Amino acid sequence: MVRDKSLRETLHTSGRRLTRQRRLVLKVLEESREHLDAEGLHDRAKALDPNISLATVYRTLVVLKEMGLVEEHRLGEGHAHFETTQKTPHYHFTCSGCGRVIEFDAPQVVEVLRRLSKQQGLQVTSAHLLVTGLCARCREEGETGPGWGQ
Amino acid sequence: MVRDKSLRETLHTSGRRLTRQRRLVLKVLEESREHLDAEGLHDRAKALDPNISLATVYRTLVVLKEMGLVEEHRLGEGHAHFETTQKTPHYHFTCSGCGRVIEFDAPQVVEVLRRLSKQQGLQVTSAHLLVTGLCARCREEGETGPGWGQ
DNA sequence: GTCCATGCAAACTGTTTGCACGCGC
DNA sequence: GCGCGTGCAAACAGTTTGCATGGAC
């Protein structure tokens, strides 16, 4: 794999190593275009390496976040979801009926941030627009009994 | 207190009661214009009623959220912050240096949401723009050693 | 008097950490 | 072979819950 080489080098500059587990976590993240949480990530990784531990998944996520390869989002609930960093910024709508996540872009947000930094003299490092509600499908099903996954 | 009456009535319609503790939690929330977390809320409440328990604070927050009087935000960290619902929507900037929270408005967001609902046929129930970075003060102190509270 | 709300402690969830061993470089 | 990374289990933080008692209405 070509990317392995540059990945290894990036890790190396901070005295870190490219291990089977780190490669695996990144692979799983890249291949699933959903917003997995640590547990889901661990499950998928275990399918390929039954010995990988949840602790390693968490530790790897810290490293990948530091490298800027992965972003962490709190999509409303108490636990975090992870996705590989995209070139174009995008935001998340979470359906409170079925849990589906819809990504969307909104260029106006960048303008909001620009104005905010200028007015307050501050420096923005990350921004996220988090929307919740009912998706089209769940709206149709009405108030009575969406598929709460149960 | 005048508001007590309507509060009691609202609670009553869902078979609930207005207790000393519920009144107290709401009072503390209204009087502090900061973004308290459950623990901070509990501390302040204890100053007025040393017997109030953290569990009651949490249970009361659930009720107040259901009534629409209180909003819960995850300002980046792992735990939640709470504030009374404001008439004007507003969003939060959190300084990763000193932890300070700056509120700001951004009318463009409403437009984003309108477009999103229309295009996707979905219904928005809540939206939050969450920004992190360095506030003006912490920027001045430079990269080397902001006051990380320690 | 009824039934919801409270306090306490224990359970639970998501995440982090200490330690001895394993493996990348 | 040095030293970071791993697996495991225990620790931890934030939040929720079961149960017996207390208090609102």
C-alpha cells in the first residue's frame, strides 16, 4: 500500500509506529461511510483481527485525531462518533426517530465563522452544526410509533 | 411568586408536582447566566438546600427539558451543560485554552435550516452551532502555556 | 390518602489508565 | 534490543435507576 509509507512517516516524526492495529482502525474508518462509534468500530475491526481491544481502538483514535486524519462528533447522544476528515466541511442532521444521519453542506456557516473571528478577535479551530429532528421517512410514519430499532 | 402558579399548572397537566427542589433548580438556572453542568448546578443548589441530591438535579433537568424550559448542550467535552431556553436562538464558542464560553447569534443559520428542511423534506426540532478555538485573551498568551486551569 | 418525588447507593455507559508483555523499527 | 504499542482488567466520570421513605395535592 502506497499510503502506508506516508502514514508511517507521519507517525515516525512524532516517535510513533505503524502497527497492524492502527492500520486496521484507519481502514475500517475509511471503508465505512457511516458514522461509527467506538464500539461499532471495534466490532468491525474484530472481524478482521479478533484480538484487537477496545482500549486500542480508543488509543488509536486519539492518535488519528492528533494527526488530523479523523474527526470526532457528538451527535446528540452521550457517546462519540468518528469519521475520516473530509476535504469539504459538512454538518450532520440526526433523525431522532430512526437514528439516521444525513450529511449536508452549508457554505454560509463559513461566513458566520469568519465574521465571528473578526468581531471577537478569536481563532476558530473547529466548528460543527448539529441538527436533530425527524427525517422524511419518519415524518410519514406519524407521531405513533416510528421504528425505534426495537 | 407569580410564575410558580403557571409552572405548577404546566407540571400538573402531566401529572407532576411542583416541589421545593424543582423550584430551586430552575431558580439556580435562571439566576446564573453561565453554562452550568449538572455538578455545578448541584453545588449551587446545595448552598440553598444542603439536602438536595445530584440524582434529583438530573431528574429535574429531564422534566424541565421535556417542558421546553431548559436546553442541554454538549460543549465539546464529555459532559453536558444546561441553560434556560432563550427567546433568541444563539450558539456557543468554547475556548480550548481557558474554557470560557462565548455566546453569539448567527441569523444565517436559520436560513440554512430552512433550506435543509425543504430540500430533504425533514423536520428540524433543534439545531446547534458549536465552535471551538482560542479566545482573544488566550491567543495573546501565545502557543506556550495558556492558563489551562492548572 | 394517594401517588409522585426524593435521597441514597448501587448500577450502568462510555472512556481512560496502570501494568506486564509483545513487537515495530 | 530499545521503547512504544498492546491486551487485559481495573479505574474513572457522568448519568441513570431501584427501593424505601417523604411530601404535594
